[in-house]
Amino acid sequence: MDTDLHLALCNSISEETQSITAELMEAGLDSVMDDGLLKEVPILSVAVSLYKIGRSVQERHYVKKLAAFIDALNKGIIDEEKREYYRSKMIDIPKQRDKELEYILVIIDRYIHPNKAEKLARAYLRFLDTDITWLEYAKIAETLDRLLPGDYDLLASSFPLVVKNCEINDSFLRLTSHGLIMQTHDSSPFVSDGNHGMMITASDIERIGNNEVIYERTPFGDTFINCTQ
């Protein structure tokens, strides 16, 4: 990983850069490679140069996703004091940060929509704040790649969710398979009465009669949402 790219990321954390990245995100693919705009965002300029990014649809789309990542970073930083804090964190432990940045650039390339890059940026700030580990960050990054349209909105809903069996769609199945949500009750309506006996509640009877199940977010699901919103 070229150190120029690493430093370019730090230099892209600025209030001035945010207005340029916002403009790039609104631009059509035909104009996203505008040399004037790219030069205003160091990470984009250096990435285009180092990786010889051309003007194919895929390459222009990649630049747009990278701009979305930088834009979300800047939006998540409230003042100049915090910018200096994050810049210092980004240049701390250079070899480790180089590996992290390489990973981020690769995973952004895999995303289809720029909004996933935005969510990845929000999680990266949480990582720099040491709210999550790198392993947790990588899990969030790769899980984002696997989500399909509608999955994130469902995960961001207010839980617990009481759902009829007929309403369980493919999003529920995907979120469950990725460890983000789970059913919290089995089909048995019986619960302990505290004296080694079992009792049934009115709500249980109603739920079973209505053919309903209850979903909760898992601890990873909570971390995922808290770090990406």
C-alpha cells in the first residue's frame, strides 16, 4: 500500500472536502471523473492515479462509492477538534492502518450502491473510537455486502417484531442466516411459573391462535445497526 494513499485519506477529512464529495455524489456517471473535482479530494485523486482508474462505468461507479465513503466520514465529524482527533488515529500505527485501508478499498469495490459505503464509513468512525474491534468492523463490512434491498430497513425497525407466519419473507430469512435477528419463542406456549410448573399466558394463547412468531435483533444485529445508522 502506497503511503501517499494513506496520507490522502487523512487529508480528505476536511470541511472543504465535504462540499466536493456531496457534489460528486449528485453528479451523473458521465461527469464523476471531472479532473477539477477529483483534485479537490486527495483520496480520490491519488486512488485514480495509483490504480489507473479509467472511464468505464464500473470504474466511475467505484469513484462515486469512494466519494460517498469520504462524505459520510466528514458528516460524522462534528468539529475541527474531532477532525484532528480522527486524523491522528488514521496515521497511528502506519502498517496496521495501511492494511485496514486496503481492506476498505477492496470491500467498497464489492458494494453495488453508494449507501453501503456510507454505512461502512459510519462504522469506521466507531472503530476509530474503539467502540468496536477490527474483527467486528470486518463482520459489519462483509455483512453489508450480503444484504439485499429492503433488508436494512427491516433490521432498522423497532424490535421485537410480532409477525404472522404468512408475513415472513426472504428478508427475515436472510437476516436470520446472517446472525442479525432470531426468533425468540418456539412453538410451545408454556412458560415456567417459578415453582417447576408450567403456565400459559393470555398473550401466548393469542399469539399461537393468530399463528404469530416474535423476532428480536441479536447482539450482533444491535451492534450492526448502532454502528451504521
